[in-house]
Amino acid sequence: MDSTLKRALMYRWFIFAVLAAQYLFVFFHRVCPAVVAPELIRSFNISGVALGVLASGYFYSYAAMQIPVGIITDYWGTKKTVTLFALIAALGSIFFGLSLTFGFATFSRILVGLGVSAMFVASLKVFANWFKGIEFARMSSLLMAIGGVGGLVASTPLALLTEQFGWRGTFLVIGIITILLTVVTWLVVVDRPEERGFPAIIEAGTTRPTNIRDIGRDIAMVLREKHFWPIAIWFFFIGTSIFGFFQLWAGPYLMDTYRLSKPAAGNILTMIYFSMIFGGPLLGHFSDNILVSRKKVLIGCAIIHVICWLLMYMYYQSLPILLLYVIFFFMGLAESGIAPVGYAATKELFPAGMAGTSIGTVNLFPFLGGVIFQPGIGLILDRVGKVGAIYPPYAYKIVILIFFIISLLGLVCLLFSKETIRKQ
């Protein structure tokens, strides 16, 4: 192998490491309100609804930017896009730590969501120039696993950091780290091997930019496909659970109902991300090589999802702590771990050239679920009211019943989905 090509194959791992570190903060910022929720309520003297609005500010901008960032990345390239958007995320984190009012804190969360919204799409864009064939699929899966690590950092480690430095100091430090990482991004990341003097790794023309007219045509084709909608609606329901409960209210639920400390609650929350890191690739293997089916794996996980919510509803305040660990692990498997299979099922409904558009479009739906349900669950809890400084177990029982019903609806949606994998 030519020595220049060897250097190119080595250098691409530096690019991956930098972008993976940026993507780690995408998940960190997404889930961190679940751990610092009590501090936010006290600091801003807000209700559960207001906490939901504050946390969901991330999702407003993130969801709105999913398609635009693809266009921006096509025209600017990954290096410029990630650098600009990472700086926005860093400022949002610093502003959040400095926030003295609820309104400014919400604005800061919107800035954070805007900043991190480009990381996944832009990273895949540059990977397509540095990794080819099956390598690209593996790197995409590895990137999502790094996101799971970000979720882990936002659980127990964040709980310990906030106890040591306070939530404000923690987010100030996160913002400073992001700025330093952004400098490294500008110095290391290049969009194509040729820009660094390396030979091309993929054939020319593989990543042809898409113009705005083609994007509009492809989106219309996606929305007209009847088999797209069962998966999209299922993703919406999954998003209500992931973002509306586990990434915001699960922490308060464990602390209020089971009287767990913040670190102890954080330990249980980490099971969501362990299942994402280790369970996601396993489910993909089952789908590709063992069952050779998307639909069977999706339905199997949906059944697990229903069973877990049923157990949580029936024993909403009396589950053994060890069983909570198990349930949260399987919840993560049935919500986050299964997502790549759902994206694959969506992509396979359309021609290969529409993969980005179809996945980007369906990716709006889980975040819409978060936007609606994060404040919606807060409203339900506020209607029941607090007992002292905490919500009573009965309030969470109502919430869990709602999610049990939603899990059933998600299962029904998948029954109407189409098997998309091509059996050899």
C-alpha cells in the first residue's frame, strides 16, 4: 500500500475522534436536565410545566434544523459547519450556566440545541469522503455508540460534578471545553483527503451535493409513501418516552418516589445508555444476519417496551432497585438501541440516493414527541400537585399509565409497517 494512502487511512481516525467528541456533547446536552432538574426548579422557582419548556428548548431548534443542516453542510462542508455550530453550542452552555432568569435559561437551551443540531449530519457527510462501503456503516454505528457515552456522562458523572461544583459551574466548564474542542476541530478536520494532500479514498462523485429543488422533491416523495408513516408515528411515540420521560422526568421520579439520592438515580439512568452502546449493535446484527428482518426485530422490541411499562405501572412505587436497573436497561434497548433498525427500515423504503432525506425526515418525529411531552408531562404532574417539595407517587403513576398506552399504540403502528430488508 502506498505510504501516502497509509497516512490518509491513519489521519481519518483523528477526524473521527474529534467529531465523535463533538457528538458526545450532543447527547450530554440532550439528557442533562434529567439529573439537574431539582436544581433548575429551585434556581428559577418554576413549575413542572416550566421545567418541561426549558428542557424542550433544545428540541425546538434541534428538530427545526435537521433538514437545513444537510443543505448547509452540502454547501459549506463539514469543517466550517461543525466549527460554527459548535461555537454556538459552547456559547449556549456558558449562557445557561450564567442564566439568572427562566427566560434566558430557555434561550440558552435553544442555542445549545441549535449548535449541536449539525453534528450528526455533518459527521456522516465527512465520513462518506474518508470511509467507504461497509466501513462507513461501521463508523456511523460507532458514532452513535459515542453518543451513548455522552448520555452516560450526563447521568452519574454529571450528578457528582453538580454536587461538587454546582450546576452553573459545571455548564460553564462544559462550554469552555467545547470552545477548546472547536479549535481542535478547525485544525484537524478536512472535508476530503485531497485537501490534505492525500489520495482520494472513495471514487469521485460519491457525495454529489444535492440542490434545494431535489431536496423538496425527495421530501414530497417520502411523505407520499404510505409505509413511511407507521415507522414515523412509531418514532414519534418512542420520542415521547425517551425525551418526555427518561431524559427529563425519570430522575425526579426515582428521587421522589423511591427517595433515591441523585447519584443513585443517576446510576439507574446509566442503564439506558449502556443498552444503547452495547444493545444497538446487537440488535443490528440480529436484524441483518440472524432474523434477516427489520419488522420482526422492531415488533419484538415494541413488545418488550409494552411489558416494561406495564411492570412500572403495576408496581409504580414498589419495584426492587435491582429490577429497576433491569427495566431501565430493556427500556433503553427498546427505545434508543432499536433506533438504527428503524432508520434502516425507513431508508430501505426508498432509492439509495434518498437515504439522507428519508432518514432526516423521519428523524423529526421523535424530537416532536419530546417537544410536546416534556412540558406536557410537567403539566400533568402540576395538576396533581406537590406534597411538600416533591411530586407524590400517584402523580407519576398517571404519567406511567399514559406511556403504557403510548407503547401499545407504537406496537400497533409497527404491525402495519412493511418488511424492507432484502433476503438473500
